[in-house]
Amino acid sequence: MKIYINGRFLSRKMMGINRFAYEMCKALQKEGVIFEILVSGDIQSCYETSSFKITTIRFLSSHLWEQITLPIYLSSKKDYILINFSGLGPIFNKRQIVTIHDLAFLENPKWYSKTYYLFYKTMTPILAKNAKKILTVSNFSKQEIIKKLKIEEDKIAVIYNAISEGLCSDSKIPSIDDEKFILSVASIDPRKNFTRLLNAYLSSDIKLPLYIIGSKNKVFGNCNILSKSIKNVIFLGYVTDSELKSYYAHAEIFLYPSLYEGFGIPPLEAISNNCPVIASDIPVFREIYKDCICYINPLSEKDIAEKINSLIYNENEKRRLREKGKSLLSIYSWEKSSKKVIETINVCIK
């Protein structure tokens, strides 16, 4: 059976679900899986794709390419399966595996633009119903899909995220200024809870600057923190993996007060680089990070500020979190995740 992969992710920056899609392709290739990636046109330079078999279908783009061009191309094929790692796929195709990373748009529509919310609210249930199998990135997200989309449990496989090679602790750490700082990494959107984070930071009496890495996207709802000039808060925008690793490795602590996640990979990247983590006390983080991070109430600016104050200069606690984190890293790997994807593929082609 021929395996095709929806390569729309290759036209976008390597962040979040696009990174997941790219890493899964690399891991499947290492496992000896033969596949072909279908793309609509230009590929972002951040991806190394020379080892992949890629077919370009140049007609339409973005969602139109995915919902019209891709199914037309596949209509002439026989005995195939399409894998979508980065969100949607052609919604009426019944010979595909799809990935639903989370259902944040259903949890709180106000986190997103009205157009984005209505589009995904309409398309996702159809896609989930028609797909042969659904991949998701945590047991928390699996339960959300079962509850909110009314999908049977045995149709869903949990495939955890992992850390990209260039962000692992055993790769070379680029140099950075000697200044000590606190770090947060996330897209600039309401779900990431930056307003409370900034208010908590400003009330914490910590003199270290706060660096925020992440960029704004039009799909998100109103989050205007980038328009503010705040003392000791530095917005760095999008950075390369090399730069990102350097910030992780040199930060005093890492803050991640997100309100809702399907997995939440930045804390794992921070842990890999020996950076102690403060993150939200939400179910998915309890599942993924266990007792390896310091938990906060993401709705309480007071609690966020107190946890920053209690951890930032507590070397014993930071050392304890670093040691606990080492045991966590062996749980998540792209190799393990790719083997589960292969199991899912084999179920579909029987």
C-alpha cells in the first residue's frame, strides 16, 4: 500500500504542530517506512527535505489546496493511505489518518478569530468521523476528542511529542550574553495567559528581565501585549532553533502559565536544557510532567508571583527539579512515537 503524507506543513514556519509533523516524517523514515510527501509549492528553508520523496501539485494553496487539489490528485490513486500530522486533511477522504492535537477552539472560542473558530468547528467533526484513525498527543486530548466530538475510544491513538535533536541537552549550546533572565516561550495568543504572567512578574519584585519568545498569528483572538512597552520585559519574536536552545540553556527559570494545551512541548524543551520549569496546574501537564515541575494556579496572579519569588533564588529546589527532569526525558522520543504511528498504519491497511 502506498503511503502519502500531507505536506502542507512544509510551507509554514517550524513551530508547534508543524515541528511535530516534520519530526514524525524524519522518524518514520529512520524506521524504514517508505512514503511520499505531497506539497503545494515552496518549502520553508528551515526544513531539511533532501532525503524525502516529495511531489509538488501546483494548483491552489492553503486550505483550498488541502480540500480540493489534494483529493482530486488522490482520486486517481488506488490502494493508498494519507497521513495528516498537522491538523486538518481533506474532510471527505475516508482513506486517511488524521491528527487532532487539541480542541482548544471548542474549549474557548474567544481565544481565536471568529473565522478560525467557525472553520474548525465545522470541519473538525466531519474529519474525525470520516478518518480511519485519529492520532492525538496526550491522553487528556484523547478524552477531549471522545467527549466533545463523540468519537469511539478505539479509533484514537496517543502519540506523544518529543524534543527536536537541535534542542536536546546533548547538542551544542550556542553562546549568549552573561545576563541572567527568566524565559517564556509560546505563541502570542490569549490561551497562553501572558496578561496574568506579566502582571504577576511585575508584582514579584524580581529584578531579572523576562524574555518572551513567540510571534502573533491572525488566527488568535485579541492579545495586544506586543503593543505595550514594559520595563524589563523583552519580546524576542520568532527565533531559530539554535537561538532558542541558547535561551533555554541560560535561563534561570522557565515560565509556562498556559490555560489549555494538548501537550505543551516548551516545558519539555526547557527541562532537556536543565532549566527549572514553573507551569500551570492543568490535567495535561500533570500527565506529561508529573512531579518534575513547579505547578501554579494559572488564574491567580498572586500564586504565579509567589512561585516565581520562591523558586528564582532557591538553588536547592532548582537542583531538585533538574534532577527529577532527567528521568522524564527518557519517556518521550520520536522513535517511540513513530513506532506507534506504524502500528496505527498497520491496523488501517489490514
